[in-house]
Amino acid sequence: TTAPALRHYLQFSDFTADEYAYVFERAALIKKKFKAYEKHQPLTDRTLAMIFEKASTRTRVSFEAGMYQLGGSVVHLTTGDSQLGRAEPIEDSAKVISRMVDLVMIRTFEQTKIEAFAAHSRVPVINGLTNEFHPCQILADIFTFIEHRGSIKGKTVAWVGDGNNMANTWLQASEILGFKVHVSTPSGYEVDQSIAGIRSADSYQVFKDPMEACRGADLVTTDVWTSMGYEAENEARRAAFAEWCVDEELMRAAQPDALFMHCLPAHRGEEVQAEVIDGPQSVVWDEAENRMHAQKALMEFLLLGRQGG
Ligand code: CP
Ligand code: NVA
């Protein structure tokens, strides 16, 4: 088999709806095999380098365990234990690392950093979270929605909270996959359509009141009030976000069978009430597990195209 053309996964908008349909189908198959203890090792002898400039639990475990299951290996680098933390230029790091591995995942600060890395990489680069985007998470979230409710097309997702990397990625996804996002953020923390780079405002609507955003929603989702890298704003954010807590009242405004999702880690009593995240509508544990299955499908697609076997 020939290697597919070099592709990166830096934003949700890097794939088409048709490619997502394929990746979701593969994720379902890969998950099924995993549950049946059936080997699926199309990436034997391939190596994934993972670069973390911010903390992680799920992203690290899901990529690392996932790559081993696919038959490959991983190299784990952090800013503190590599030359990345000693100001080696990102372009030089990209040239060197990508000559030795088959795939690179990066979690960092500015999106421009991962773009610079990708521009000098010989191998596919995956965004494992930047200040602007978290495409692997939304990939898993939509896969989880499909598992529980079928196609997300035409559905409504309510975003309650910060106009952050998760919110930006939901906006991109809504335009590509044809669903609606109802966004409610405190003032000063709005989403910025230009960051998501979406062409029109057709797929999302902004609401002052989180209750209005949740009305009739098929999925209610939120995230921490203070993302990694914004810790200095913690106090101001606590005050500004006090009304943006997903509680049972907000869930009652949504569809009776609405799902609740949170990318985790969560803060019970802040952005979500314990009764909601630990309640019957919450699918957060499936969502976390699905990071692994969805990313296995993603890695397979980037390295083998549609020849995963
Ligand atoms: N949701 C998520 O990306 O979790 P980690 O920060 O633990 O990787
Ligand atoms: N918005 C959060 C997500 C963590 C997985 C952050 O960027 O810290």
C-alpha cells in the first residue's frame, strides 16, 4: 500500500463531512474489536511522538494506549525534559523529530506554534489542544453523540460557559456537520467567529441567558471556567461565570432526553452541578473513553488513508 498524501489535523475544519463519516465508522469498528479483545494492529512499527507543553491525563493515556493497541510505539516529550523548554526553535524541533517518527501529537499554547511545527514536519501533526482549538475532543464528543443518539445533523448543541478552545471547535464542527450551536457566555468571554474561521453565523446563535441557550437542546455541554494558561484570570473568571453553571434547572430546559457532556477535568459546584455530571443524562465517561477509539481511527486515517484493513 502507498502512503496517503501528507495531511495534518490541526483544526476540526481540516476534514470534510465525508471524511468524518469514514473516521466515525472506523472508530466504531475499532471500538468493537477492542471490546472483543480482537487485535487490530495496522500501525505495527510506527512511532508517535507526543509533545506536551501543558498538563494532561486523558490525551496522554488515550494516545499512548491507543498507539500501542494499533501495534505502534510512542515517545513522550514535555517542555521540561526536552530542548523545547530551552528555546530550540520550533522549526528545528519539527525537522528533527519528524525525521525519526511517523506521527506527532502536540499540546501547546498558541495555534501558530502548532502551525509552525506542521509547516516543517515531514509527518502528520495532530492538535492535542491549543489555546484556540481541541479537535480531538470534539471528534470524540460527536462520536459519543452518534453512539447514543444517531446522526448529529440537524440537532442542537448548547454551549454554556467560556468562549474557549472547546467552544471554537464546536463552532467549526457545526458548520461542517450541519448542526446548530447555541452559545451562552458571560460578557467579555464571547466566542470570536474569526478564530473559528467559519464563513457564516448560520450554524450558531448567541444567547445572553444560559437557560435560553439550553431550551430544546439535544446536548448540553460546558467546560472549566479557567483553561490552562489563563490561571492568572482565575479570580475574575470565578466572579464573571457564577451564573454559568449547568444545573438541573438548565437541564430541564433542554430536551427530556438531552445528553450532558464535559471534556473533563470538571469542577463540581463551579461549571457543573454534581447532580448533572453524575446524573443519568451525563455521558462523560463514555466521552472520555471514546477519545481513545476516535483517535485510533484518526491516526489510522492519517497514516493509511482508507486502507486500515
Ligand atoms: N479532555 C482532555 O483533553 O483531558 P486532559 O487534559 O486530561 O488530556
Ligand atoms: N478548555 C480546557 C480544556 C481542557 C481539556 C483547557 O484548555 O484547559
